[in-house]
Amino acid sequence: MVRFQLVTRQAGGPDNSRYVPLDGETYRLPLQKGGKVLSAATLCPQRQEVVST
């Protein structure tokens, strides 16, 4: 099971931008045993992927 949140970039913060939750929800994506996990880049628009731990 993979858990993730939708985020959007917001101006401000120490690096002049930060990512904040879009809707505050946590989504779950069930994975099948032996399934392949592709990069977030294949699911997101070009140069918009963000993965955090």
C-alpha cells in the first residue's frame, strides 16, 4: 500500500517556495504482490513530481 497526498507549490518560506497540501486528504493506492512500481514522473506532468518520505 502506498500512501500519498496531493500538494501544490506556494510562494514564501526559506527557499522562496514550499509545497502545501492541496486538499488535506491522504490517499491510498493498493499494490499487488510482485507488481511493478513506476516512477512518479510517469504519473505527473513534466518536472512536477514530488516524492517525500
